[in-house]
Amino acid sequence: MLCGYPPFYGKTDQEVLSKVRKGTYQFEPKYWRHISQDAKKLIGMLLKFEPELRYTAEQALQDTWIKDRAPKAENISLQDRIVHNLKSFRSKNKLKKAALNIVAGQMSESEIADLREIFKALDANGDGFLTVTELRDGIDKAHLRRPMLDLDAVVEGVDADGSGLIDYTEFLAATLDKRVYLQRDVCFSAFAVFDVDGDGRITLDELKQILENGAVEHVLEGAKSEDLLREVDANGDGSIDFEEFMEMMRGGRSMSLSMETTTPKSRADGNHPRSPSLLRSRSKASKHSKHSKVQK
């Protein structure tokens, strides 16, 4: 909740588990520079590798950061990384934008608590939408540098439904950190929305079906299903499997990349292996909903 991603991060489950077993983590300045030393100390004590040195629940409750309610916390509502994410969202793959809107609609309140508070702080009139003026005021109040930042273009790039404003779900979709949305279970929940028949691959017909029911049509900005599929379909077999979907979410493939640089599907033999953890996450897909406003 403090920085927007879990303590142990990796591109694969194996990488995450390896870091958990070693107990290795770090406070990257990019994400932690506004977090107090008291908070970092508490997290460090909770993540001690040796059980005998790790905080108990009672010790954690008596820690300065908990007991005195973050006494040295900085009063900063908007951070550089949030502005960067808003700015870069414009250039993302259209299917990825749609997937991120789905992910945003599935996140629990605890998972996006920090972003919710930032949105509320920026939403000066409390109407559940952000304007260019509110974004500009928020950036100015946080004393962030914004050289050559075209806020009108930023809003246009994030505004999925063409309202000229940024609603809560659009804000979440654009500002979610990679370390949150690149978790495989999170991505699979979004993948499952597109994979209508649950066979482990997204076909052209399924893409068209999603477009026709209007669930993510507003995000895709009129893009053709054929073009969306072609951009992500690494081996050209006419469908998108989960690994190709993950590669898209990582931002590792675009239409300008050569087909020779892509990795072939693991599904070449016609089978569709499914990880048990991913199968369990399919149930999350039914929770997808569009939140146009955040409760004040």
C-alpha cells in the first residue's frame, strides 16, 4: 500500500519464490523516496528472514509508525511516478489499455488504497472526475517538475470514454504500477474476460464478441479486432495465448517489432496447459465492473 507493489517482485512465479526464499528485497528510491524511515524500519522488521528476529504481531502494533500514526510521514498527494504513468498511458497498446481498465475494475480497495487517496486529493470539487485544471493544480501543489508536459494530451490519452474527463477507473488503469498489474493471477483475470470459451486462447471471434457487447469498446478507440490480434499474436497462428498476453502487458511487443524477435507459443502441440493458480483466478473475472466515480 505504501509504494504500490508487493515486497518480493519478479517477472515469473519462479523469480518471486526465489526472492522470497532468500529474503531479498530493496527500497527503490523511485518508489520509496517519499516514504518515512519509520515506515521502512517497520517493513524491514516484518520481513526479517530469521523468524526469531522478525516482529511479532504485538511488537508491530507497538512500533512507532503504527502507535503514533506515521509521525514523520510527508504530506505529498501526487508523486513523479503517478505523473509519469499518466503521461505514458497514451502510447500503450490499445488492447493493453482495455486490459488495464479491466484490471482496475477488479482491484480490491486495499490494493489501490494509495491511488484512491491521490484521486480524492486531486478531485477538488468531489464530482468523481478529474479535469485538466485539477491535474495541473495537483502537480503544482506537489511541487513536481513538468517540463513540456501537455496535460490536455495526458487527459485525452487516459480518457477512455471520450468524456473529456478522467474518471476513477480510467485513473486507476493509467496509474497502476507494473509490479501490481504484472502479477500473473491479476493478468489472467483480465485475460479470462477476453477468453470467452475458456480454452486458453483469445480468437478473433472472441475479440469481436467483446467489442460488440460494449464492455471495453470505449477503450479501444475504434481499433479493428484484426489489427489488435495481429499486434499481439507473436507466432501468427491467429490467436493470443496467455504468454503472448503477458508479453503484451509487459510492453515487450509492438507492431514495429520483427516477428523474429518473438517467442513461439508453448501451445504448439495443440494442448492448452493451465496453471492451477491461474485456473483459480478465473473466478475473479466475473467481478469486472466499471467504476465511473469514487465514493467520497
